[in-house]
Amino acid sequence: MKRTFVEHSEVDGGYNNAFHHPTTNIVNNNPMLILENSKRLKHNLNSDVLETDSLLFGAGSFHDTSSSCLFSVQASKDATKQLKQFELINTIGSQGNKPGEFNSPFDIAIDHFSQLLFISDHDNKRIQTFHLHSLTLKQVINICDKPNYIAIHTNNTLLVTSREYVYKYSYLDGKQIWKLSTPFQAPTGICVDYEGKIYVCDCFSHRIVVLSQNGQVEHTISSEGSNFGQLLYPRGIDLDHLNNLVVCDNGNNRIQVFTRNGNCLNSYQCHHHQSNNLISPESVLVDKSDGSFIITDWDFHQVHVLSSNGHLEIGSYGKDLNSFSIQQEWR
């Protein structure tokens, strides 16, 4: 399905929330959209139009110097322009190393069957598990590394990437099942298809590595470059409703869509409303209900919603309640 994105449509209310390098979001089928901030905030956006189990992972830096919290934003749909609108409704959380506190929360994953919400608590070297609806802390999984991206896998397991490794853990007992270093150079975004195969953005190798359920390398997708189908520093990754891979080709300022066998189908770029600069995609989520892309943009501190109905920008740089703030070491 070919998508046409309107790059300069004006949307009222599209600049209300301020962000410092938004990194990660996720949509569940309640539905709820959660935006993760590596330094301070996890953003929880409720929406009556986002209906998907897709996971979205984003790149970020990992040094936290301010408090962590989670806030909720109510989403609605503009009847005229058919674009999603958002407003702040709630915040929870704080900085620290006690159970339920965070130091550089980085990513989020949801297991709908178990009704569990997983958050990678980077600087505290742990994964914290909460009840999806009450947000009551259920479990703390201490790990040997600083977790970045996470994804739910089969049989009550969780996939975790760090700067050098990809791990698989049981979230029932917290035990490590396997750990991979080769062939990765800075594994970043990670997702799982309906067969249980694992797709990892191998950022500094400019490719996607495809793993079997038990962690064996099956093949790789793409190579370094700027031509159609090539990648430069891929970061976020998600699957669309046809199980094609949607990849944040960060170094080329674009989104590319691949089949799971590695054929490139489409390539998209989009400009900011005000500056006309190309967005720099860190993470992407595909809303399965309407095919739109929800993209976090590190450099311009925004979230972009791209669809055939238009282009909505959410957020800006700032230090108010809605803001993100992270250091730059990861880059």
C-alpha cells in the first residue's frame, strides 16, 4: 500500500507540548500510546484511534540528571482534518534507584496476555515490570548490563539490547536464557514478527540482522549507503500490518520499508512545518488501524504523526512539565 504524506499541512494545537529528544513510543490495543524519554519522562498517550500491539523503540543517550516520571495525554481525532490531537492528562514517577523509581528509563514493551508493562531502567541496570492498567509495580529484573531497547518474545520471555549485546530473559524468574555479541556493532531497535523471528537494527554496521527464535543469525538486510534500500545508522524498527519492516534510516533522514526477505519497497522523507528541515527519525511505530507512522525526532525534540490525511507535529524543545532532556553521549 502506497502512502502519501502531506508535509506542510497546518494543524491547530500541534505545537503545545515541549520535548527534549523524545526517544520511544508504543501502542497497545486498549489502546494507549506511550512515549519514552531516556532522561526524564515516559509519555502515555491514550487514543481511541490507535489499535495495535506494535512495539516501537528509539535511540537515545543514557545519562540522567533530572527526575523521571510518566505522564498521560488524551488523544482525540480532529473531525475536519482527520488528524490525531493530544493533550496532557497525568504524570507519575520520579528519579531514583528504589523500586518504582527510574534513572534513564529508555524503552517500553507491553505483554497484553499477561497485562504487564515492561520498562528498561537503563542506569539502574534493571527491567521494571508494572501492571498495565493500575501501574502497580509487580517485579524488578536485575540484569548485568544497562538495558536499552526491549521487546516481548515467545513463552514469557523478553529481548533486551545494550550497547554491545542482545539478551533474552525469562520474565517469570528473571534468568538469562542467552546472550549475543557477534555479529553486532551497537544493536539498537528490535522487533519480533508473528513467527517469532527477531529483527535487530545493527546501527554501526548499517544493516538489519535477522535472528531465529533461539538467537541464531539467519540473514542480514541492507548495507551501508544512501541509495534506495541502503541504510546509514538505522535505529528504530517496527512491523506494519503486512509484516513488512519499517526502519528509521536515521543517517539518511528517512523511513524505509523492507520485506522480511530484504527487498526495499518504499522510502519516505518529511519536512518540519516551520524550518523545512528534514526530520531525523529515531523510532517509528506503525498504527495498524490506519497505516500511519508515528515517529520520534531527536534533533528537533518532536513526535510526528504521518498519514495520508496529513502531517501532525507534537512538541518542541523546552524544560516544562512536558519536556524531554537527555545528554548526547550515545551519539
